[in-house]
Amino acid sequence: MSATANVTKIDFYEVLSVSRDASDQELKTAYRKLAMQYHPDRNPDNPEAEEQFKSCSEAYQVLSDPDKRAAYDRYGHAAFGGGAGAGNGGSPFQGGNPFGGQDVGDVFSDLFGEMFNMGGQRKASRVQRGRDLRFDMTLEFEEAVFGKEKEITIKRMETCLDCRGTGAAKGKAPVTCPQCKGAGQMRFQQGFFSVARTCPKCSGTGSIISDPCQSCRGETRVQKEHTILVKVPAGVEQDTRIRYQGEGEAGMFGGPTGDLYVVLNVKPHKFFERDGDDLHCMVPISFPQAALGTELEIQTLDGPATIKVPEGTQSGKEIKLRGQGVPHLNEHGKGDLIVEIRVSTPTKLSKSQRDLLKQLEETMTVENTPASRSVFSKVKDIFS
């Protein structure tokens, strides 16, 4: 993995163009707008748009989580070791602690304990919790609406079976550190103070592996591929996170296993747009259909449905089909499908059509007097 130096990250609030006291809803609205604008499916072969999409997703991931947002407000990007989330297919999340996962009390103990011998003979522990992993899964629009089961394969560190996580060769065990004699610390007398420093040979654990395991080379873990069945429930949306406890990386020296977070990316639909659990679409009709009324068969996500367009329908009228939207996540019921009617004006007419419209024009009069938008809206309401 290559490292990048001297990179200045843009403030997450600036990325989303919101104030630092923005509400959860304001954050969500700002993110949705940017995600729609820079979505890779809408900007093919545009690396700048892809970077913008990743930046706003990363910013929203942090600011939408109360704990991460609090850490970010206090420590900035340093709270996450330079990044809130990592790449695809099993890259680890960084912890929210600005001290790299170490407890604040331990930090001060380490800083001042060595100088003034605070903390006594406390040894460091080799045991470490395994890292959390992230996997980005892309779903079709319909898969997010109706749910989906998919198998994914991730690369993760697993406990070495040959040494059973000890790091030592078969039949061997860690031995007492010869430099600190098992104390984990080296003591030095400096004037009135007895200064204790962490033993550099055993890193403060008091023991070393003299004969490391050949399979893991003393690291206690080996990298393997792991397949897991992801069950996506009906009604999920963009950036939904599914947590699989204990499916992350194995801990060092028998430490607890981390978790796996599957983050969902939902492709846009070709004509349906989602607003919460409601769906929106637009259906064009002709002027005669609007004037006389008609019945239309339209395609919904659940199959064909019939809508009644009443006589005298104005362009922009909305017709609601209840229960034809997105299932409520982990609940009963569905949202609605809202169909906006647009009256289409023909751009080309045959001679007979033109003659008929002229005859119609002679029988209809509309006073073409300018009016404010509010007045026009009231008139539309009257005649709708």
C-alpha cells in the first residue's frame, strides 16, 4: 500500500456546503443533492466527478454519525488518522480516537509514567482487537427496493491455524525477554528520579518469540479469502450500512475479532426517483386526453397499474397511487407512487390536425392578461 504525504483534506462541512451547526436533515439533504450530481453512473469516464462523489460520501459518513461528528468537531481529520473510511473490498475503517485507539488515560500514563515512574510495573499486552472491515456493495434500484441476497468475498487476516495465534513454532512458546527479564520495562536512575522506559526488545510485553511460526512468521495471523452471504432487506437506500459482528479481521495474539460493515451504493432508476419511501415519476399526455380525461396503464415496480386522468387535468397535476412505493425498512407497509401529469404540446401538425385546432380555437377564448404566479396557481386550483 502506497502512502501519500502532505495532503490537505478539505473540511467535511465545506465538502457538503453546510454550516457546522447543520441539522441531521440538512446534512442528509445536502448529501443527496451532491450524490445525485456526482454519481459515477451519471458521470461516466469523469474521474473528477468520481472523486467528488467519494469526498461527499466520506464527509456524510462521518457527520451523520453523532460519535464520529463529535470527534471530528474536536480534533478535525486527525480524529480518524487522515480518513473517515477506506476503499473497497475489505479496507479497514479507521478508529474515531485521535490517539489511535489508545485510551486517553493510557496516553498520559505512557507520556508521564516513563518520566516519573507512574504506573508501576504495568506490562504492555500483545493482545489486540482485530480491525473492522468495509465492503462497498453496488445494488440495482430494484434490488434495494425488494431486497437481495448476495455472496461477497473479502480478504481478511485470520488466526494462524498452525500456531493457533501464538506466533511461535509448533511445540514452542514465547520465552522471557532476556533484556528486561520479563519486566517489560528498563529502569534508569536520573538524579532523584528512577525512570522506567518500555523495553525495546519485547515492546513492553516481557516476552519474545524466539522460534517464530513458519506459516505466519510470528505475526499470529495469515491473510485468507472469506465468503459471506449478505442479506439486504427490502427498503434500503444509499449508504445504508449492514454490520456483521465478528466478520472482520482476527485479533492479534488471540484478541477479539473486528466487525464487517457492508456499505450499500444504489444505482439510480431510469425514470423513478425516490424521496424517502415514496417514488416519483412523470407521465406525458396529449391535450385532448387532458381536456376530455382518460385512463392510462403505467408500469410500476410491482407491475402494470391503471390511473384515471380526470377531465380538464392541468399540466403538473399529481396523482397518487397508495402502497406502490418502497417498503418501509424493517416495518410493514409501503410508501406511495406519485405520478406527475405533463400535457405535451405537439411540435408538428398535419393539415387536418391544424384545421381542427383552428376550429377549436374559434370556440374557445382565454383572456391573455398578465398575472402573478400566485394568482395563476389559484386559477389552476379552481379548474383542476
